[in-house]
Amino acid sequence: MEENSTKKVILSGIQPSGILTIGHLAGALKNWVALQDSFSCLYMIANMHAITVRQNAADLRRRTLETAALFLAAGVDPEKSVLFIQSQVPEHAQLTWVLNTFAGYGELGKMTQFKDKSAKNAENINCGLFTYPVLMASDILLYQADAVPVGEDQKQHLELTRNLAQRFNYYYSDTFKIPEPYIPKIGSRIMSLQDPTSKMSKSDENQNSLIYLNDSNEEIINKIKRAVTDSNAEVRFDEANKPGVSNLMTLYHLATGISFEDIEKEFAGHGYGDFKLSVGKAVADWIAPLRERYNEIIKDKKRLESILIYGAEEAHKIARKTLDKVYKKVGFVRF
Ligand code: AQP
């Protein structure tokens, strides 16, 4: 990241809690790559967030590197953006402790994601799950981010981040920049292939519901063939009444650039069989170059590690400045 750049700062991250899906490409990575020239971007592998749901250690280690390789394969450029692993920058945990003392028990309990995740993980409702949004606030505030790309499900967390920053600034003095939500110009929400009314999620146990970014062409085509649609064989974009078909149309549009109107014309009078085959082939063609780049990048562990070490050092330099200010303001002794 250029020193003294006047570019606005953007921070975003993805948890390495599974292999990334085509949803991450459409909803996050595609947009991240487009932002790199006009913003100072920090892109983070959010492994500290990931352990709020129990992870197998070996899997988490492997997936952390795979996630980094997928960021690079999708076009994140380590010479333009800071690419780092969250746990390698200790300031995230350090600021979280301070901000925990500014977050209310009641306000954290109201977070929709906490309620949803607690319901899904009833056997492990840990305090990390509860303070997850405080860690997210630290991620953002450490870098004095101007903007954070957020989907619907993260809006509430960003609002909390803004409240915590304002509360701290008011109690002490101006310390944190108040971040704004960034609503991406491009980016789409990709739904599960088996339940098109819910988001495609990497931790979904049903392998047919998602397309991983390292799936083979054959796997992609087969999963799309099995996708849930509806009983009236008409290719028409209508998310409320035809969520499955609309989701496939979104994928076809992303893969080919063809407008929804033209997709409807192209498949008028055809059955879903033809449509699904075309979508499958188009998505496979779209993903294949990314997968090939990924396969090359993941082979060269030394290079990948050095990119991540460099990224962590860059992130640490910025984060340290903010944390030093915070420690001074709260009255932590420094020798
Ligand atoms: N299906 C999706 N469509 C569009 N965007 C998506 N994102 C995730 N899934 C889709 C975008 O990816 C970023 C964060 O990803 P994350 O993995 O850190 O968290 P998540 O949103 O909770 O993703 P998953 O796959 O559902 O994770 P698990 O299963 O581990 O809980 C965000 O920018 C998000 O919009």
C-alpha cells in the first residue's frame, strides 16, 4: 500500500472455514479486484473469525493457504493490495479487548448473525461467537478504513462498528475514522443450488448445493444439471416465484455477460435440460482459468508464504499506529 496515499481505504475479508464458492467470486472477489486501482485495499483471510465455529486445526491451516491462493487466482494483486492472514497481525486481538469494554452485552445479544449462528451451533454458543462483531469492528477500525463492502447480512455489524468508534472518539478524542458501507456496483448474491431461497454457503454439507472455485468442469456441469428449479419450464427472471431459474440465470449472466432479457430470448421454448447444460458449460468455462491459476499458485508454497509474510508486515505497520494511539488514550503505561 502506498505511504501517504490519498486513496480511500477499503477493508474486506473472507473466513477460511471451507473452500470458497462461486458465491465468493460473484459477491466479493470480483469486486475486490475491480477496486484495487481506485482504493487502497486490504484483503484479509479471517481465520480468527473462523474459529468461532469449531474447526479442525489441520483443515484450517490448509484452507487458510488455499483461500490466499484463491484470492490471488481471482486477481488480487499483492503489489497493489495488502493481502494478509488476520491472526498474523496481533493488533486485531489487542484492539478487540479494548473495544469489548465499549460494547454493551445487550447490543451484542441483538445481533441477528449471533442469534442465527447460535441456533445453528446450539452445542457451542461460545463467547467468541458473541463478540465476533467486536473483532470485526477492530479489523475495520485498525486500518482507519473509509469504506467496507457489505452485504445485507453484515450491515448490522457495520452499524455496531460505527457506534463503537463514535463512543470511543467521544469518550477520549478523535481516534477512529467512522467507516461507511460500500455498496458494490458489481456483485451478486448466489443462492444454494439445492435450496435457492438460501445463500450458497461454503459450510453447507450438501455438496450438490454449491460450486467450489476448484471444482472440475465435470463437477460444475453435473451440479448445475442437478440444480433445483421449478415445474413450469420457462426461463424467466423472477426471484420471488422462480428462485432456482433466476439463480441459474444470474450465473449464466456472470459467466457470459449476456443480459437477462437476451437469456430469456435464447431459451424461449427450450426445456430446462438445454438451459442447464448451457449454464453448466458457461460456468465451467468461466471458472477454468481461475482454477488453473490456483493449481499453479498452490504448488509454490514458498512464494505464497512470502506474499503473506509481506502482507502481514504491511498490515502490522498500519495497525500498530492505531493501536499505539488507543493504548495511550486508555492509559496503558508505555516504557
Ligand atoms: N453465496 C454468496 N453470494 C454472494 N456473496 C457471497 N459471499 C459469501 N457467500 C456468498 C460474500 O463473501 C464474503 C464473506 O464470506 P465469508 O466466508 O467470510 O462469510 P459468509 O458470508 O458467512 O460465507 P459462507 O460461505 O456462508 O461462510 P460459512 O458457511 O463459513 O458461514 C462477503 O463479502 C459475502 O457477501
